[in-house]
Amino acid sequence: MNLLDLLGEGGGGIEVIDLAQPLHPGMPTSPTHPAFDFALRQRHGDVLRTDGITGSHELITLGGHVGTHMDALCHVAVDGRLFGGVRVEDAIDDGRYTVHGIDQVPPLACRGVLFDVPRARGLRHMPPGEPVGVEDLRAAGPALRRGDVAVVRTGWAAHWDNPAAYLGDERGVPGITREAAAWLAGHRVRAVGADTIAVEHIPPGDQPPSLPVHRLLLAERGINLIEVMNLEALAARNVGEFLFVGAPLNSVGATGAPIRPLALIDR
């Protein structure tokens, strides 16, 4: 059966689950990145046409690492070098990255694997500042294959409407450890995502966070990160694997960009 057969008339053979958080002013945003803002620039009636049609449009501003987004490999450098040993000064031209920019990430249509860590632990969501280790991942999801997108649920989306709590207050944010990230990288995954602000474990008081997982996955292993996902609806279906579809905004030379990832599951 091919994909069109599966979709059927009206897509009745599959269910599409949105894995992105909604974009709105006041949503949780890392203090080191520009926030999201939205304003109507033209309202219906501001410009009148003789045929009665009116138009309305808006102005949107945001940083590349705001809302559900993907990190490009050029987002992190170690000792002045990007993934593959590329010197930062050799990767920039006219204020944009010519190497490892988000525009160089191809659209993703591959197997996705959900690691539902709270379910495996018998919790609704992980406690603040709780590390997610290798054994947590082994217990929480199916076996990985090369080329998968691995997404880790901590249940932290429950705090989405409380920005201070979502960002960790002073209590930290749950997430994968460097060892867990190395375990995922060892399976040659294409990307690693999570429902938290940074994917990785942020211990209490670690501000600004040291980000060893960013260093390992982006700078050392060349694996993109997807942050600020909403995995609650997917987890509610109790599925471990799905068809992952998503593409970051094709922003030339950017270090990151919004992405609207989708999970396609058999209805």
C-alpha cells in the first residue's frame, strides 16, 4: 500500500497530530532570544475597494529560536569552530551563515519515535530539574533505527500557560543528560526533539545553562534539535512510532527557524 492509498479520500486512513505549540504574545520565550509579537497592520475597512472586498494583514516579529523551532548546526560553536571543524569566521558572509544554516536542513519525512518518560515512570509529568537518563529512554520507547527523529516527552507542556514555570523558575527544567544524548546519537538519529525550552536537563540554579547536550549533538555530532514541542496529544494516543513530517522555515543563513512538525498515525 502506498502513501496515497493510506491517505484515502479525505485522509480518512490516518490521523494528523500537530506537535507544535501555538505562537502568541506572552508565550514562554528564552530571555536570550527576541520574543514573539503580533499586530494587525491593516484592518478590514482601512482600505476600501470599489467591488466591496477589503483586506487585512499583520506584522509578526520573532527570533529564530522562539516557539516550536529547529536549531541549525551553526547555532553552537566550540572554541570558535562549528560542526566538522569549520571556523566560525569562514562560515559567515554578509551577516549570514553559508555553512550549516537552517536553510540547509532538508524537509523531514521519516519514522518518528516517542519516548514517553513520565508514562514509563508512572507520572503525569517529570519533576522540575529532573534528569532523563539512558535507562529512562530505554524504558520509554521502542528501538531506534538510523534516520529516525527521536522526541522525548517530559510532560512539561502542562506549564505552557505559566511562562515562569515553563522556563524553570529557580527549580530547573527536566531533560535529557549528555549521556542520554550520546545514546541517541549512537543510533544515528536525524534529529532530537522535546517538549521543553532546550531539550536538555537544566539543573536548579544553572543560569545561564551550560548546555552540554547542545554541544554534543549540534557541534560534535551534527544532529539538529527541535525545541518547545507539544507532545501531549501524541502521548494520549499511546503510540511509540509514527510518520514524522516537518520542515523548518527556509530562512537563508539563520541559526534556527520555526517548524511545525506533524505526526501521522494510523487511525
